[in-house]
Amino acid sequence: MARMIEGQWEGDWRPTDGDGDGAFLRKPSAFRDRIPLERPRAGRYHLIVAWTCPWAHRTLLARALKGLSDLVPVHFANALTDRSWRFEDRAMAPHGEQHLYELYLRADPDYTGRVTVPVLWDEQEQRIVNNESSEILAMLDALPSDAPSLRPADLVEEIDAWSERLYGPLNNGVYRAGFATTQAAYDEAVVGVFATLDRVEAHLEGRRWLVGDQLTEADIRLFVTTFRFDAAYVPLFRCNLRRVADYPNIQAHLERMYAVPGVAETCDLDAMRRGYASIRAINPTGIVPIGPRPLVGAAR
Ligand SMILES: N[C@@H](CCC(=O)N[C@@H](CS)C(=O)NCC(=O)O)C(=O)O
């Protein structure tokens, strides 16, 4: 539960709406509009994200790598509560909101669905343009910028093929393992997680990037999961057959990504670790595990 039905809250926060038979089902995002391709006025579009969230991290990385930080202000929500993401510091919210749902209601007073990050907010029209990270990433990438494209035309097909390979079993697979409420659902998910990591490890042999010889959206999609893996998914989502640190090529890719200018600023390892540990459905005491210590971002 914990979704809005026609603008009203229903239930307390749980990972799913209870219709997955022990398996975690991710719902389609609700707002799916586009922005024009020309350069917008600075401050027209805002991003709302959370350090914990890998889907939000995709959009934060696109904003950083495309040099859009001055154009697109960002707001960080801190904690996931029974009433959606909370802004610890109201000044951080677009209009001093305490919770993200208030922004959803400003966009649609009858909103029905889950209240998620990331959000691309249009300050001029006071509306949510889009809350689907893959579409926000592609929109930010398409804006005029001196930085190289994250989806170069000649690589798009291969990028999309890797996105597909990574999404179900790995990016979302860790959630299906972590939020499973039956052994069978967990077993199925966790096998897919490690089969995919094995496949990526083999593919990265002798390569710097997943597709072609440049950083693309495919690397972003891999990184947002590998960055969280050892610190959060191993201890809290029980994805503990191996660590990313046990995969030399994936670990090298993780470090290569982290060293790209602008990337480290999109990562707050401790905030992320605390965020996952605060999910009571998987960690009732809220205790933050000490390890494993990942090899990047540990100082942040
Ligand atoms: N399809 C969405 C998924 C976003 C999503 O599930 N975000 C999570 C945080 S990692 C969230 O806000 N969950 C709150 C909830 O489900 O109530 C996307 O990729 O943008």
C-alpha cells in the first residue's frame, strides 16, 4: 500500500501494493510528457531526487555529465516515510513542501498511484512533466550541450539492448530479491542478479565501457546498481552470493565511472546506506550495517 487514490492516502508504506504473490512488482510511472528539444530557460525545469534511489541517480548522472547543473536545479528528498519522500529541510523543496506528495497533488489534485522519485518538475507551468527516469535521462541527454551524447545514434540499438538485459534481472532484480516475501520469489530473483553480473563481467573483459569505446547510458544503468551493491544490496537485499568487489572487471568499471569528472558529486554513499537501512519492511530495527565497505565512495 501507501499510494494515493484520487488524492487521498491509502495504507502505510510498504514496498508493493500486495498484488504480487510474494514477488515485488514495479508499477508503471504516471507522468510521461516530454520537454521541447531547444535549450530551456535556466530554472524552468527542476529535478527532484533522493540519494538512495538508483532511478533518480540515472537522472542526476545525466544532468552532471551533460553539464546541465546551472540549467536544471536539483532538490534532494531525504527519507521515505508513510507519506512519501520527506524533505528534511523544507527550503530544499521546490515550494517549501514537507513531503513529495504535496508536489504531486499540486500537479494533479486527484492523483492516483505511488509517489516516486525522480520527478522532472516544470516551474513555469507548475506541473510534473515526467516521473520515469529512463525518459527523463533521454530528455536531458537530448538538450543542446557541448558534452558528448549519452545515446549516440550509431550505438542506440546496442545501448537499448544492454538496458533491456540489465533492467529486469539486475537493476530491478535486486529489488525483487530484497522485497520478495516468499522463498521462491527470492530464489528466482537472486539467481538472475548473479547470472547478469557474470554476463557483464565476461563482456567487460578487455573493455572500458559497456557499449563502444565511450561512456553511454548503458554504463549509467550499470553504475547506479553496482555503486549500491556492496553497501546495500549485499547486506540488506540478501544479494550476497558475491560482492561487486569480487568481480574484477565490474569493480574496475565502477572505479572508472566514479573517476569521471562530475560523477562523485552524484554519489553519497552514507546517505544511500542509511536510506536503504531505514526501509522497515526489510530492516525492522533500522540498524545500519557496518559493511561490507565498498571500494569507491567510502570517504563520502
Ligand atoms: N519507474 C520509476 C521507478 C522510480 C521508483 O520506484 N523510485 C522509488 C525510489 S528508488 C520510489 O520513489 N519509491 C516510493 C514508493 O514506491 O512509494 C523510474 O524509473 O523512474
